[in-house]
Amino acid sequence: MIRLTAMLRRNPALSAEDFHAHWRDVHAAKILSVPGIGDHVVRYEQHPRIADGSGSWTGSEGFDGVTMQWFRSIDDFNRMIVDPRYQEIVGPDERHLLDLAGGVYLLTDEPRTVIGD
């Protein structure tokens, strides 16, 4: 299993409230509307930043949330991002919603569990 963890910065033209509402209500629906998206993505999570949470000690100031997406393989991830339907439906919304150059994106392999199930 491959996981994409992305630390997101909102488009500076959006307020934090507008970003979170759009991410939750519009962007998620656009992802779900891509035909065959379940063939690529196993799991998709949105983790909004806590409004009053301090980020100075974590180095996360300026980030608005984290998304985590699970894929069966790196090939599934690559197929999703080049899928013309994904590019048509989700791509423009990503450019509206996010500061794409300001985000941090990390693909990781299976986790090694240290604590918990």
C-alpha cells in the first residue's frame, strides 16, 4: 500500500473559512464524482487544521490541512493523476483551492507500526 500525505496551503485568494468549506463540501464531491476513482484510490481523508492550534513549535504555520490518500501501488497513484477525467474534474478545482507550489507532498510505503494496531 502506498500513501500520499500532503500538507496543504490554501490559495491566498481564499479565507480559511472559505477554503475549509470548499475543501469539505465541493472538492471532496468532485473527487467522488470522477468515474472509476475507486479503481485508483483505496482511501481519502481530509484533516483540517485546528483553527486555534499553534504551529510555531511544529513548523507547520501557514498550512491549512493535511490530506491522506491510500493507493494499492505507485502505478495506481500515477494512473489517477494522469487520468483525463481526474484532470478535467479535479485539476481545475485543485488550482482554485490550493497553493500547489506551497504544499508539501510525500509518497510513503507501508508503515512500520510502533504503537497501536
